[in-house]
Amino acid sequence: MLEHVSIQCADLSRSAAFYDAVLAPLGGRRIADFGDVIGYGASGRPDFWIGRHANGDGFRECHVAFAAADRPAVRAFFDAATIARAEVLHEPQLWPQYHQDYYAAFVRDPDGNNVEAVCLVAE
């Protein structure tokens, strides 16, 4: 279980527009906005944060998996991501090598991070 995740973004407003769109189908929304850092959550408190690129040289890919309530939410995440022109890594599908009901889609956010929506509930 994660307390929170934070990533650095090259273009914060572009990344914020992307996460505003793709997290909505998963029940997530922008909860905090401090200008240089924006927090998202689904339970009333932010647990996913994006901020301006502030330290470190070069790019190191992050992988973030967001929980989806059901398979239609995974597909809605994927649709929102493709509308936002995200690079598609894997379209929504079952990944039985991970778990018999592991249904997920993978895309790249505007900074090149691997972002996933996953549902572990049988259809």
C-alpha cells in the first residue's frame, strides 16, 4: 500500500491537464494546487502529486498504477489518455501472468512515465 507518490514534470500545466483527464474515470480529482505542486486523490486527501522538475539530471522513468473500480473504468482511463494524445503502451487487456483477473491499460504521460490503470475484479 502506498502513502503517496510524487513525480516531477517538465511542463506542469500539460501534465496537470493529462492527469485531470485520465484520473477522472478512476474517481480521482485535483484536491490541492500550490502552484508548483498539484495533488490528486479519490478519498478527499491527495496521494498522487505532480510538481515542476526541480532536481536531478536527466530522465528516469517512473511507473504508477492507479486502481480502477471495474473494467469499464480502465477503458475510460485509456480513452481519456488517447484523447489526451498519450503514447499507448498496452491497450486494455487481461494480464493473467500477473493475476487471473488483472485487467489493465498502460500509457505514457507527457513526461514519458509509464502510467497504468488496473482492475483486479472479475468481469
